[in-house]
Amino acid sequence: MRSLVYDNAFRARARRTQGWGLGLLALAVLLWIWLAVLLFTPYETGESDHDCTSRFTSENLHDSDSGCVNERDWPELLAVLGASVPLAVIGSVLYTSGSVSHRMAEHLAEVTRLDRASA
């Protein structure tokens, strides 16, 4: 009976690890959505209420007279992307680890059940 308690605790830890992985992946997805909004949507400058095209389609990216360059500069966009990468990698590793642990616990339980049935 002790092995059942241990097996349930092991599976609970595996599901919790999967949950943390999914949570981190969700945060990475939110950062990717934020990056897409910053990259693909038009915006206004705060100083002169000048309309600026999106950073992705803008033809005058380096035109400092318009004021659009300083409002949404590339380092900010790359910082959002850079923050999402570790979250995605760690989330993927945690989710995969939890999934493998859970599947191995199921496999071991099935093998044990089959061994008892054949004996």
C-alpha cells in the first residue's frame, strides 16, 4: 500500500511540473503577442501626436525628424523577445519532464498490473 501513496505523490509532482511548464509557456506566448502588437500595429508619438506606421512596414525607420524612431525603438522590441526565450525554453523543459514522468508512472503501473495478472 505504501507504493500506491508514493505513486500518487509522484504523479502529483509530475502534474505540478507540467502545470509550471504550461504557465511559463503561457507567459512566453503573452510576450510574443505583445511583441507582435508592438511590431505590427501603427502608433502615435506622445510628444507631437504624430501618426507613425508600424515598425514592420515602416519605410522611414531612421527618419529622426518624425519622432517615430525614439518612440518604439528596436532595443525595446528585442528586450521583449529576449525575455520570452528563457521562459519558453524553461517552460518546454518543465512540461516535457512532467509529461515523461507521468507517462513513465503509468507505464510502470501497467507493467506491474500485467505481471500480477500473469503470475
